[in-house]
Amino acid sequence: MTTFRPADPTGRQVALRSSDGCVTAQIAQVGASLRALTVDGVALVPPYPAGSTTPGASGIVLVPWPNRIRDGKWTQRGETRQLPVTELSTNTATHGLLRFRDYLVTESKDGTEATLAATVFPQTGYPFHLDTTVTYRLTDRGIDVEHVVTNVGADDAPVALGTHPYLCFDAVDTADLVLRVPGDTYDILDERLLPVEEVPVDTATDLRSGARLGDIDVNRAYGRLSRDAEGTARTTLTAPDGRSVTLWQGAGFDYVQVYTTDRYPGRPLAVAVEPMTAPADAFNSGTGLTWLQPGESWSLRWGITT
């Protein structure tokens, strides 16, 4: 008798491994999500059980907008459009249009790189046509991620992009990690988690010098990110023994959303550090929104390293 084995709800699993075996990653086909990352055997992305759906948008690509759009309705250039509402609790459209899409996967021969591609076709509330790719490349100490969005339609297309990785430090309790975020401003949110005003950080919200994750509860977008001489912004998690993991953001990723939760499987506390090109509801505010002309491409990079 043949035993039925259900397909994984996150699709095909792509395993990457460096030539020396020191760095490994797992990418899920659905949502092109970063499902696992290890360096020297130390987990930097919290895994979740095989056969389960993606918890809390873990690792997925958020395109053509990150976060939420109020009531799913947006107005730009004199046109008002209505997207399907996908989060009933806030009556918003969340996390773009490819969250549950199965991407086309192309792997390198040496197993250190994979490119996942998906198309945003014109549809209700978003009558624009985009080709998107995300390439995951292993480095000596982590992973480098590159996104390319190309407008293949006939009209200018509004686009914002984000990604939703969670970070950890192997067996270290996430509550004991110190989080540092290089944001000079943050968005005040209303009861529906939509931005009301961007203001300078204050004593309660300033994470530039760091705070122990067990002492804070945060779901907040930071802006005006401090960058190094190369134009890179860095958010870090530091363990009590001094080891650290860094999520870096290249040009164009001008915001970072930090989100803590007690609902990630197998972890009493988890933290997402989400690079974004625009804050929530950018399709209405216009803040951080990019308009791609027909035939124009947009490239963005971020990564995780120890």
C-alpha cells in the first residue's frame, strides 16, 4: 500500500551550502522566504516545523507593498483603487500580492546561490504588471539578498518592497539578546497599526544604544536610518557573551520594522527585523513610494552576517 505524504504547504525547499559547509540556508518556494540560516552550526534564523504553513510571514518577500494599506483602498495620481482586504482585524490589505505565490526557482550548480522569480499580474486594485526576482547568495559569514523589480507593463507602476526575516542566536534565549536599531525616527501608530505621524525617537522608543528584548514589546517602523561610509544601515542582536548577528540594509531600504511576538512556534519570544523601502500605507501617503516607468528595473540589497 502506498503511503500518502502531503506536499509541504511552503512548496519546494531549496538547500544552500557553502563549499566548506560553514554556512547553510533553506529557502521556501512559497513567498520566496528565508526559512533557515546557519553559520558555523549556529542558527541565525529560527526554523519552524516541516509540513507547517509559514508562521507570522516568516522570511517572505513583501511586494508591491510591505505592511498595511488602510481599508485596502489607495489613491495616487488622481485615481482611487480598491484592493481585497486580507487582514480582517485591522481591515487592511497586508504584505503585498506574492505572499502565497509559488516562485520559479533556479539554483546555481555549486549550491551556494538561488534565484526565485514571480510575476505580479494586473489585478483588482493593482492594474500594473511587474516581474520580480530575489537572489539569495551565501557569503563567508551569512547571506546576501538581492531583489530586482521590473515594470513590464505599459504604465508607470507604484512599488514599495520589504522582506520579513526573523532573527535568533541559536540556543540563546531571545529575551536575553540586546537589540540595536539605527533609527532616528519612528512612526506613531493608530489602533489599526497604521502610521499617524513620523517623529523623532524618545526615551521609550530609542533603540540606537540597545535594549534587552525581554524588556520591550515592539511593533514599530524606524526611519532616518544612520548609515556607515558605504551607505549601509545595520541592526544588530548581541548575545550576553558578546557574539552578534547583524541585518544590514543597502540603499533604498530606508525603513526597518521591528516586531516581537510570543506566537512563533517553539519560541517563547521571537523578533522580526524587516527591511522596507517604505512604511505602512505608503500607497496613500506616498512616503517612500517608487514609481517605475515602463521597462525600468529597480535593484535592492540586504543581508545577514555575523
